[in-house]
Amino acid sequence: MSDTSPTEPMAEAFEAQRDRLRAVAHRMLGSHADAEDVVQEAWLRLSRQDTATIHNLAGWLTTVVGRISLDVLRSRQTRPEASYDDRTSELVVTLDDDSAPEDDAVLADSVGLALLVVLESLGPSERLAFVLHDLFAVPFGEIGQILGKSTAASKMLASRARRKVQAVERPTGVGRERREVVEAFLAAARRGDFEGLLRVLDPEVKLTVDTPSGVVVTLGATKVAAGARLSAGAAAQGRAVLVNGLPGIISWREDGTAVSVLAFTVVGGRITGITVVVDPAKLALMDLPDPA
């Protein structure tokens, strides 16, 4: 073993950090596969590092994982479909029925995934600042080093992200308000009310449609509103569900086969993201409720 390779105690110390690093990467990326890749890359970088220069292994590894995850997030901006397959398989869909309270375990699961959905609406720097500070207590000084920004700028990014994330709550309570926004969107789409659609869509709304031929991404309220009637018909005939704890719609064929699943991210009274799954292969992988 060369002088720059990790000693056996260092390898054991890395393994002790692995679960935490995986959790950081998963919160950053929302994908189990990507999180595993990031942790593996962190190990490879450690294996090439002179470990005598590392005085705080946990901090060093967190910084490395943060930087690698930031690169992945930035690459997704040019390839919006990246890792979408993995995230689709993680969707938790349950009927949105106020008269039948959700099982606590399922509810907790979907709320955790709901946070990942909302994190998708954040910019890479916002997401990193929020995840590292608010979820893993990394000091802003260290976050600033990862981002190449000042401590004050990192605090501002986290604060801005926090305001967006505060919309994530248990599907009960405030969830009814989010559902009303979705219903207003669907009603406007059925009427062909373009102005009504713009009122409930965030200017930077992101529409992601998973089709048999691939993932199609549309950005911006004007473009999303213009094509809203294409998906409104099926949604109007569907049933209200919770998708990762957020308001959604599921539609079935007469034979009980799922046709589509729509999920809406609502922040501050406006829709910031719409996910539509119509690929039969992807729908078959999801654990969907039976039709009424």
C-alpha cells in the first residue's frame, strides 16, 4: 500500500461514515443510485489523498460529497431527465381520503419523500445550503467553501430555500389548501382559461412528463399553461391521491389498468412543479392503489 492510500483504520473510519454520507447525497440528489455513486466517488478520492493531511475526516468527506453532489445537480440542469427513472420508482401513491386517516408509517414515508419533491424546485446552490445546514448541521463557513461563496451568501441561500421548503407539511391540514390550488388548475385547464392557469402557476414552473419514448421537460408558466389541456382530460376523470405526500391525480382504464399519475408541487399558493407519468412500464413498477 502506498503512502497516499487509506490505512485499514482509515477505511474502517470511512465505513463508519458511509450511511451518513449516503443520507447527505440522497437528500441532495433524490436518487438512491446517484447517492451510491457519489459515496463511491468520495471513497476513491480518499484513496488518492494523503490521509495525514486530513484532520477531520467527517468534515472532509462531507465537503467532498457536497461538491460531487453539486456537480451532479448542475449537470441535471442541462439534462433534466437525469436519474428520473430512479426517482419515479420511489413515488409513494396513496388515496387522498380525509375520511380514512393514513397509516402513520406510510404518512411519515410520504412526507419524507415530499421534501425530496420540493427540493427539486430549488437551485443547486440553494439545495446544498439547505440540506447541509438545516438537515445535517454543517456550518455556513464550510458550506461557503464548497459553493465558493461567503458565509453571509450561504446563509442567504439557505434562508431562501427554507422559505420554499416550509410549504412541506403533513398531508392533512394545510394539504387541503394545496389541493384547492390543484383543483383550480384543473378547472382552468378544462375551461381553456389561460389567464386562470397563469394565476396558479409559478412563473418558473417545471413540467416533467415520463412517456414511453422518454422524459419530456417543459419550463415556464406560459408553455405549461399552453399545453395544460392535453393532460386535463384524463386528470378530470381521475381520483385524488397523495404522491409523496403532495396532491396528485391517478386515472385508470375500465379494466383497472393505470393510465397516468400526476403529482403537483405547490409552494406559496402556486404550482412550482408538475410530474406526469404515462409510461406503462414505469406505472407497472409503482405500488398504486386499486381503482374504486
